[in-house]
Amino acid sequence: MNTVLPLISTIISFVFALLVFDQFLVRRKPYQLLWTVGFLWFAASAFTEFYGNSQGWNETLYRYWYLIGAYFVAAYLGMGTTYLLTPRRFAHVIMALLIIGSVYAVYQVLSAGVDISQLPKAGEIVTGKALPGYVRFPLPMIFNLFGAGALVLGAVYSALVFWRKRILPHRVVSNVVIAGGAFIPSVTGALSRIGLPELFFLGELLGVLVIFIGFLISIEVFEQFKVPFTRVTFGHRRSQA
């Protein structure tokens, strides 16, 4: 299961990235582009887990896994939500900081030493313990707090706004589901860090699946359902605001 679950997560997140990018080509909303990038990072991270657990881990694969999973996935998904809910100028500033932080993260992870003896065996739950402590703290925590916080708080805030105004009930449901999806891998990731890694890959899969469902409910992301990158459309959705 430690090989199968990451493979399923890879497929779901990659398909989701394609669907959201197709919608971006139609609507040209920056948050859709950032969500596309975030889910491509998610797919890449899950694929490194699948490959490492099926073929064995090496130093290069391990570096990429940590860089993408610990730094980029949550941060770029959260950046999409930041563009959705905050003024464009403010989002641009945060985006600039994220790019600077990302460049530094690449340098830090790729230049750090890796303790080969701590690399996981094929099929094992992968952790960050093969990297030095200064790589694992505090920068990854900052990236993840920003990303998960933006996703969860943004979803909760949007749900409360729509609920108080008694409008667009589907968006209330959508945002509650997205918040739950973002929360699941945060919990299983925290459990893994304290020595309870058994649910790590399951949490990843459930997280991306639940967020996917939340976005499908949301009209902000999908105003129409179509075959990606074609003109074949199955139906349109319109807001009732």
C-alpha cells in the first residue's frame, strides 16, 4: 500500500492539475494558475514516493522529494487562495516573497549533505531525517504554515461570508470541504513527525481527493465541464448570486 497509495495520489493530482489549467486557459484567473502549479507539485511529490518505494531511494530522488513536498506543495496551493481572496497588489508582494524563498529553498536542499544511512528502504514511509536539522527547520514550517493556513483559513472565511449572507450555499459546502481536505494531510504529516507514520500516504490521498471534490463543487474553479484542451463541453454552471 505504501507504493499503491502514492501512485493513486499522483494520478489524481495530475489529472486535477490538467483540469484546473484548462479552466485557467478559459478564464485567465491567476489563482487557477497557482492551483495548477500546486497540484503539479503534489503530483511530482507523490510520484517520487511511488518511485522510491517501488524502485528504491537514492540521494537525488530524496532531495527532490523533500524540496517539493516539504516546501512547495502547500505553499503554492495556498498562494492560489491568496490570489483568490486578497487584493491583487498584496498577492503580488506575497508571490515575490514566495519566489525568493523558493530559490533559497532550492539552494539549501540541493547543497545540504544527505546521510545515506538514513535513506528509507523501498516500501518504507519516507521522512526528512536524512537531511541536516537546519534544512528541516524552520523554513519548511514557514512554507507549510503559510500554505495550509491560507487554504484552511481562506476556505473557512469564504464559507462564513456566504453563510452569513445566506447566498450561494454550494460555495459554503465547497469551502468547508476544501478546508477539510487541506487539514487531513496536515494531521497525518504531524503524526508522522512524532513517530506515527502509518497514515502518511493515506492522508495524502484523502487530502487531494477531498480538495478535488471541494473544487468540483465550487463554481469559482469550474464554471463549465469539458474535455480538457478541446471545445467538447458537457455543461455550464452559472452563479445564482
